[in-house]
Amino acid sequence: MSALQTRPRGFRTNRQVLQETLASGTHLWGSLLPGYQVLEGAFTSEASQSSPFISFMLYYQVLNFAMIVSSALMIWKGLIVLTGSESPIVVVLSGSMEPAFHRGDLLFLTNFREDPIRAGEIVVFKVEGRDIPIVHRVIKVHEKDNGDIKFLTKGDNNEVDDRGLYKEGQNWLEKKDVVGRARGFLPYVGMVTIIMNDYPKFKYALLAVMGAYVLLKRES
């Protein structure tokens, strides 16, 4: 006799039973929830498309930021042309012009070369060797025989004139030293600029907040 045992007709292994059970379960869920396969397919499709979508949103944000910067530069260049000043807007950084102007005031300047310099007007000027312009009042004007104008300045809140601020050996300013003449101001609007210069950590915190705002806006 052979030691082999034959299986009855219709006998199924455990693996076959498990496969049939899973197949019938999937068919049951598909019949009860017609959208089951559709939802699964949609999820897969969305996942596959998420990477291009993120790339597009990043490109859009960079383009949007570039447009904002370009617009600001165009406005600034337009102000330079309209006012004739290389710096049409400046911030008062010290109290040397009090009580006329205070630290943090925002000044609007013009600098038309044909306008004569007059005693009593407030000018913003540059001194050789100094990076930051100075805003002070003209106290004396000296005109030479050839028509050249030279003038002396002083801060309203200072006891002496500005000869100590000029470069060595210079006693007068000329029109070429003038950045602009004050035509108007907004009080304390420039304090943010002063705070950012005096406290670099505040500047970095402000940049971080702005960056977080852009990211959150992109997510929404």
C-alpha cells in the first residue's frame, strides 16, 4: 500500500480559503460603498500630483515677492525723478533739530538745482567721510563774484555751527553737497527704521514674522 493519502474532491487549503475570503470581502465593500474604489483612486492621484502643486505654489510666491520688490523700486525711481533728489525720503536719526524735527520723523525732500539756497531753510547734506546724511538748517549764505554759492549749517538744538562736522579744512558747504531740502514731514513714522538699526534682534524677529506670515498664507 502507498503511504500517500489522496484529498477528497472539493477539498481546499487554508490559503485558498483566506484568498477567497479577502476577495469576497473586497467585493462586499465595493457593493456597499460604490465610491470606495473611486475614493481610493482619487487619493492616489492627489498624492501623485501634490509635488507639482507645491512647486507651482513656491514659484507663485517667489514671483509675487519679485513683483512687490520691482514695484517698490519703480516707485522709488519715480520719486527720484519727480523730486530731483537721490534720497526723496529720509529719517531723522538724532535730536539735533529739535523742536523743529524729532528723532524718528520722516522727511520728504526735493532738490531742484535751479532753486537758490537761502538762509533759514532746512537741508539734508552729505559730508565726505560720513556715510549718513545730516539734516540741519542753513544759517549763513556766501555768494562769490562768479555766482558760486557756499553756505554754513547748524542744528537748531546745537550750540555751535557744523564746521566741526565738515571734512578737515572745509568751512562751507556747496550745492553739490546737498541731498535735498525738507518740504514736509510725518512725525515718528521712521521710528521702525531706528529700532531696526539700534536693535538688530528686533530686525531679525520682524523678518521671521514676515516669513511665517508668507508661509501661512501659502498654506491657506
